[in-house]
Amino acid sequence: MIQKIFIFLLCFTIQCQILENKHTITPVEQNLYEEWAGLTDADPIHKREMDLSWNKLIQTRDTITTYLKTKEYNPKVKTVVYPFSGIDVLNLFSFYPNCDRYILFGLEDPGYPNKYGELSEKEKSIVKAGIRSLSDHLAGRNYFTYRKMKEETKKKELNGAYPVFVAFLKRMGKEIVDSNEETIVGKGIIYKGFTIQMYDSTLKKKESLTYFKIFLIGNEGVEGDGLYEYFSNLGEIGIFTKSAEYLFHGEKRKTFRDLLLKNVSFVVQDDSGFPIRLFPEELWKRFIYGRYEKSWNLSGAVIPEAQPELKSLSDRTNDSILPFPFGYGYLGTKDNRQSAVLVFEKNKSSE
């Protein structure tokens, strides 16, 4: 009897903690989100500039969607993880439009809960300028640079990624229903983040987006470090990654890399994600959209592995040039001649 009472009290305490962290979106906040997204006439300059960048971004999304319909492309996973994501929700949802749960991590502070209501009008204008600057940055190249994201999100007025995520999701037609703070407790470290609950009126379904600030130094992904437990408990996942600075090349982050790949069944990436050697063709269906010529030795980034197998796959496939930029190939050519989307689908017989 005492044991039952203890279990009841424990469950009740956990439930109370969850309820305390839960935050219901108010009508005032809904108006605020519209303002961040530039969907109201309250700030004509912000609205006009957001319209310009998002007209281009939505055009890119529609181009990706139309292009994928010409391929045998059908990710069936319900949960997708985006390592080293920044605030790039547009590409994530373009390639995984039908998931229920989206989990991203990057180097930007979460910025949740947000203190926008306490700012002066001048400070609020700095927040909106940061949002549209990042929007324009993404529209120009279809990826973020870490330097630009750090420059904007580190400003004390913007104070993190949350307002940018919300503005971008609203621009994509997502209704923000709820939000709450998230934490992963590790050994001597707490990874902070947030979850946004959404409703997509076109798909007529609920979705959630979770973001964490996670900096991988190379020893993560072992039992008891919090990250191992969190990512192990996700079940079957898909992975999306691009412009990832080759951080999973080499062996420095092998433990965490193996943790992510343990339950993965579908991967979409550019060449800077996971090396193709991790997806042997006896276990995986391997596709390349566009053309791969070489990897890019970026200043300050991990030196990419040589991938002759990837070049061979590209040569055999001999696909046409992508109609949209994807990855670092755009850096050297300023067009899409060396943009390539890699798709790896696990064979059912190998699971």
C-alpha cells in the first residue's frame, strides 16, 4: 500500500512539473507572432522586406516539392532529426513534409522564454531587423552561415533563436498552438531548448518542433550523458542534414554519430553530412539527385573525407542539374552545377 502511494505521489509530482513548464499561447502572443513574421501592417518596412525574402523562399520550397514528385521519394518516418540545423525549417519541411515530430539542434541559444514585451520600441525594431536579416540570408543561398546566425541571435534584443523559428513557421502557414521549455540533463551540463506545438491547416494535423542548443565536443553519446537516453528513446527516425561543415566526417564524433544512426531508416543530406561509407549498398538504397563533383575544404571546418564512392555513384546516375541550390556546391560555382541531394533508404530486409 505504501509503495502504491509513493508511485502515485511520484507520478503526480512529475505531472505537476510538466504542467508548470507548459505555456499556453495567448491572443496577445498570437498577434506578436504575426508581427515577427511580418504578416501585419503594423510595421510596413518589416512586412515588405519579409514578403520579398519569403516570396523567394516559398518559390524554392515549391520547386523542391515539384522536383521530388519526379523521383521515387517517399520518406515514411514520423520523427525526423536535423543535426547542426541552425534555424533552417524551410528545407526540413520541404524534404520531410508529413512528419509528426521535428527535432533540431544547433549552436544558437534557444531564446525561450522570450522577453519581447519588456523591450522598448527601438529594441523591438532590432529584433525584427534580425529576423528579416536571417530570412534574407537564407533566401540568398538556401543555407545559413554560422557567423551570420551568431551575429544576429547573440544580440541581447533578439536573445536567441525562438523568435526567428516562430516567424519562419508562421510564414510557412503553421499555426502556433502551444510552447514549452525543454531540457536534457547530462553529466554536469544541461542542454536547453523548447518545443513548439503547431497545427497545419493544409495537412489537417498536429505537429511539434523541438530545438536544443547542443555543442558536440566529441565525447557525447554514451549511456548516462542525457543525450544517449534522449536520442535512444526516439524510436525509428529519419535524418536531415545539410551545410554541416563535415562534422560527422572522421572519427572525432563517432560515438554520437553511431547513436543517431542506430535507429535511422531514411537519410536526406548533402555531402557534408554522413560519409557514404556508413551506408553500404547491401543494406541501403542509395540515390543522388543532382551532381556531386567534390567536397569543399572550408576554412575552420573539419577536413572532408575523400569519397570516390560518392563520385562514382554520381557518375553512374548522371542526373540532371538540380533546379535549386543545395549544400556547399553553390559556394564554388554560384549556381547549381555542383549541388547534390543524397538520399539513403534502409532496406527492409536489413532491419
